[in-house]
Amino acid sequence: MKYFEPTSIDEAISILAREEDARCIAGGATLVAMMNADLLTPSALVALRRISELEGITKNDQGLRIGAMTTHATIAKSTLFEAGMSVISRAASQIAHPPIRNMGTIGGSISHADPAADFPTALIAANATVEVAAEGGRRHIPAGDFFVNYYETALTGHEIVTAILVPFGPANAKAEHVKVTRVDGDFATVSVSLVLAVNKGKCNYARIAVGAVAATPLHRDEADAVFTGSELNADDIASAADILVRAADPIDDVRGSADYRRALMPRLLKRAVHQIKAD
């Protein structure tokens, strides 16, 4: 197997274009495990760790830019995630265990596109955008369009994820990421990422995303609309949850049955709302 360590994005893309069946390796948390299990046998590995542009979190007039090689631990500890953007740092802090958070990267995680992972759901709740690069330049894909199926993204050809762009959103927003797992550190049986802004007892902004209940993280504008303008009482929560449950298409697997996942959804949404209101 060939191994490359490019120092620029253009160099990485050039290698991917000429090496058939090459794969990018970021932190390696998922890719190496899949290779060890003989699920993948790439012809070459293109390591991204020497590309400085892909690392770190920066703030600009629009929000935050998170480099694709930024680790889960860095995101979890960052103080730059304010208001609703904090749904991403809250999700990062719940990924697996410290050794994985120190190694894994946000770009690698979302490129794997597991709907039970924490970042995909959180990015949709944060209304984030994924920046990708190819030989023809760069483009921006809303997080809701980036995830297209189980373990499948909107990446085409030899594109690579370069950054995640997170808008500021409402200044008074708060966020929560909650999940149920079979064992500590596991992927979610069900997760809920929630961003809310409340003014004088009424919600004036809501964005709800649910993970591990469909091929991609589940978000419905109709559910957000139930919360917007409401007092977030029990009936409001039940109505929004009902919309999401009806839209869900969960599977039966070792983490739980489809029926169990549907039963968890309203309970986790209620927990997320109550935790935000208590904050």
C-alpha cells in the first residue's frame, strides 16, 4: 500500500486524482478499524495531518470556521462556541472516550456519515455548512444536504472536506445534545441536538435534529415551527415529537429495535428542552 503526506490541499487532491482507490486518512479512528476488519482495502492512504490549513477553529464576521482536521477534544474544550453554536461542542464532549476524542477529527467523522454519530446531528441543528475542495475549486454544502444515505455523503470525484462553517445564529440561543447509548462511549441508540432561543417565555427560534432514527440525521421544518412562538409546554413538545416520530425510519440492530428508538425520541426531546430551560 502506498502512503502519502501532502502539505497542501491541492497536493492532496492531485494525489487522490491519480491514485485509484486511494483514501484520505485523518485521525484514523474509523478508517483503520475498517481496514483491520477487511472492510476496506485502499490502494493508497493520503494522510492529511501535515496540511496546516485544515486545523483549528477561527472566528469571523459570519461565525466559526472549523478546520476538517480539528480533533473532537479541541472542539469540546473550545470557548469559541457561543449560544446555539455550542450544540457542536456539547456533542464533541460526548463522543466515545478521551483517547478517541484526542485522535478523531470532525472531518473524518462526518465523511464517514454514520447517522448514529454525534457530529452529523449537531451540525444540522447548528445550521452548519460543509466546505469541500476539488481540482475545480471549492463549494459549500448545507449539512442537511451533505448526508445523503447510510455512510454516504454528497462528496463527488476526488473532493475532500476542508472545513465546517457555523453561523452565529440568534444571540440569545441555547443548545443541548442528549443521547441514549447501549454502553458508555458507544454510538447513539438515539440522539437529539436542539437549539432554542426564548424571549419572555416564548420560543422565537428552534432547530431540532435527531440521530440514529433514519439513514441521515432527521430534521423537519414543521417540528421547528411547532416550537416557534410556543411556550414549550408538554403539548408543544409532544406535537413536535409526533412529527419527528412519523418521519423517522429506524432500523433494528444491536443498539435497539425500531420501536424502542421511536419510543425514545419524545423522551429525549423533552429532556433536551428541559435542560435548556433549566440552564
